[in-house]
Amino acid sequence: MASPTLISDTDAWKDLKGHVAEIKKTHLRDLMGDVDRCKSMTIEFDGVLLDYSRQRATLETIDKLFKLAEAAHLKEKINRMYIGERINSTENRPVLHVALRASRDAVIQSDGKNVVPEVWKVLDKIQEFSERVRSGSWVGATGKALKDVIAVGIGGSFLGPLFVHSALQTEPEAIESARGRQLRFLANVDPIDVARNITGLNPETTLVVVVSKTFTTAETMLNARTLREWISAALGPSAVAKHMVAVSTNLTLVEKFGIDPNNAFAFWDWVGGRYSVCSAVGVLPLSLQYGFSVVEKFLKGASSIDQHFYSATFEKNIPVLLGLLSVWNVSFFGYPARAILPYTQALEKLAPHIQQVSMESNGKGVSIDGVPLPFEAGEIDFGEPGTNGQHSFYQLIHQGRVIPCDFIGVVRSQQPVYLKGEPVSNHDELMSNFFAQPDALAYGKTEEQLRKENVPPNLIPHKTFSGNRPSFSLLLPSLNAYNIGQLLAIYEHRIAVEGFIWGINSFDQWGVELGKSLATQVRKQINASRSKGEPVEGFNFSTTTLLSRYLEASAE
Ligand code: F6P
């Protein structure tokens, strides 16, 4: 058998290695002066505008990146995903989160079976259940309507739903439909998170949704048992049936836990945890809070991008261009990080969600065939909404390390404010920064400019900005459920593109296992020490010392 080809062995990759040396001689200041270049680096689809002219790239670079895409068989890989092939080879699973938001009449096959009817069966069940809870026809053990929901879950069973919830919180239609209701998320196994979640809630009016793909995740199961106890202690054990429901692929374990299987909402092993927000994982808690019709709009927004990603040519394809240029930044410029900078507070949980989607997907050291990568894959994602970030880490981005940035702006604010006497609206003020920052990064400020401004010579080095720092600008028409769905799918597919180019498996996550199994060993030791006084054994000197200290001090 021929040995598997690494993307770095292809001519297209080698060509880009040479090309980057040329591009390094140019400055964004000059590239931005070429209006034709900038024109062709702005594309739009379904109201979403992407401007990638502030990337350190020429039209020739884009051409070479398309050749790289060809060498990586990008189009074939996208197609294989959409037709339900088992592209997650280490877990032998298809990757079909696109089916979660497909229209009712779509046909998406997995193992020769159309999965769309199953998806809609669960969506219909969610709609029916959430309407019963919201209308008060489903009541708790004491006959009271359930107006508050705690969603218990971690990782992909938490971050996506939290992102969408926090984005919808101030959206006018969503505010209306959520009136009088609360949605909270319990993720951390830290008992403080339990305390924070239950504070101010009455078990009589609370519904707990346990969200876990596997229904084995230690943190989620302990938190679920803790809330089961909270409900039982207040209302008696039989109340659990009325106050706890579940979302999982493992319905056997749901039943074993004591949740009525009729109150379980299924999803499937072809949905990766971090890609599961469009399954019952997100749709159930969000429908309980906002109503199914709002959540359906979110699914439609994601679906619109799914179709675009599948069918648009690469020249006009937003996720493909974002993904290819991210590879360009990471693998050819060697920039290790990416800042996600939404200019709207409503997207405050976008970066934490994308952190998981991106870093769990692409933080890999071997190719999909198990060959060690001779290059670094993945990037370090972090971010904050603007303008908050400007007063925090932007100093480093402007004058320290080069961090490619994603600027995300919204044309119409969810909550506009126009103050009499102010030169611009509050949203215009915010957006002034959204437009200014990418140029500040791209152009910088030269010594010559500073001299002209009579800056004292000793301050010139401190006030100089090298510029030439790349960024993307994404402009959304507004931030309603539909646009939130679009944004989510853009990131999901962009991250898939990066993984497809690097030739890795973006859909497994073996890297999270080692820590989990070591924690099991520690848990056993803590139990043995506390219950039988057994000494700490089998760990290295450092862990033995730390653990012994913890056990001794906490026993005092
Ligand atoms: O952190 C590892 C992980 O497996 C994630 O991929 C997943 O989203 C999370 O744990 C939660 O898993 P589950 O939904 O099975 O509880």
C-alpha cells in the first residue's frame, strides 16, 4: 500500500511556502491601496458580508490556496461529509450535523437511510413538549407551571446552547417569547456552580434538562444526581418524573438514571458533541425558553449557510475562504492564534463556544491516517466583545504579537439607543470602533507620521505601530435567531475546511481522555483515603505530596 500523503508533501503546499516569502515583503498598507484587489476580496451571501482584503494575501495567493484545496481534495471531503460517509474514521461515524437543520423534505442518507425524518420526529416532539411546558399544561409535582429551566451539561452539551441563549437574550422577538421564564446552565462540577444555579429558584417551578450525548460524563452525571436530590428533598422522589427530562444518544442510561424514556429527546452518534447545538441539545432548552418558532429560525439560518457551503464555488464561498486563509495564517505565516472579536455584547459567548469547536476539532498532532504532522495544526482561539477587548488585550494585538482577528459587526442593534445631543447613536459609537480597529491593525503608524505630529523622539519607538496585521471583517444585517444560525454554521464549516486541508480528523477528541482516566485514579484514592484511611500510593512525588496535603488539610 502506498504511504499516505501529507498535505505538506504536495506541490501546492511547497509552492505556498515559497510564495509566503514574497508576500512577507509586502505591507497591507500597500495591498489595501489596490481597489480592484479589495473589490474582489469582498463577498456576500444571504445578507452576510465578508471582507478579507485585510489578509496578507494577493489574488495570486488566493489562487494558490485554491490549488491547495484541490490537492487536499477539499470538495470531495465536503461532499463525503454531506452524503453521510464515515469520515470520522477513528470513531467510525458519519458527520452529519447539517442534517439537524435540513428542511423537512430534504434527503440526507446515513448508511442508506434518510435521517431527516428521524430529526424531524425529535423536533416535533420538542415543539409539542416545549409548548406544553410553556403554556402550563405540563405542570410540576405540586401542580405549578414550570417557568424556570436548568440545563445540565458540559462541553458541547453546554457551550453552543449557552452561546445561542446569550445571543438571543436581548433580541426583541426572543425577549417577548421568554417573558417570565429563566434558562440557566449548570456545567462545572464545582459545587459552587450548583449553588449559583439553584439560588433563587424554587424546585416546584423548575424543570431540569440533563444534556449528555453519552450520559456518562462524570461532571454532568454528578450534577444531575445533585439536582435530582434537590428536587427529591423538596418534593419527594416521585417528583423527578415531572421535573427532570433528558437529551442523549444513550436512552438506556437515561432510563437507568430514573428519567422516563418518554421524556427523553434523542440524538445520534453522527452528531459530534461540539456540533450538537442544532440537535435536541440546544433546541430543547432554547425552545423551552424562547418557543420553538424562534429556534426554528435559528435552524433555518444555519441551513442557509449549509447550502451555501455545499454549493457555492470556492471564490464565493464564505466558510471556504475563511478556512483557507486561516490555514494560510497558521501554516505559512506561523501565527498560532486567532482572536474572535464580535462588536456586540450579544455575542459574548461566541468565543468560548468557538474555542471548543475549533480547538477540540483541530488541535491534533497526527494526520487522519495516524502519521505525525510535520507542521502545527489548529489555532489558539480566544476573544471578547468589542469594545471591552480594546481595553484589555488589544495592546498586545497592536504592538506585540501578530494575532489574526475576526471582527464581527452587526448593522442593526438589537437594542438601539439614540441620545439627544449625542453626535451618533450608541450603536454607531460601537461600530465606529468596529471599522477603525481593522485599519489600525493593517496600516499601523510610522515613525515619519509621528515625527510630523511632533512626537518627542524618545516616545517615537513606543508610539510606532508596525501594522501589517491581518483581520477579517464579517458584517451581519442584524442579530436575530436566523443570523445567529448563519454565524454558527459559518464557523463550523470554516473549522471543517481547515481540518480537511490539514488532513486531520476534526471530528474525534481523543486528547480529552487521558486527563479523565487519571482523575478516576485520583477519585478512587480520595475515596480510599477518606473512608479507610489508606495512604496515598501509586502517584509521583509531586502528586503524592499535593494530594496528601489536600486530604490532610480538608480533614481538619
Ligand atoms: O470534553 C470532551 C467531551 O467529550 C466533548 O466532546 C463533549 O462535548 C463533552 O465531553 C460532553 O460530553 P457528553 O455530551 O457526552 O456529556
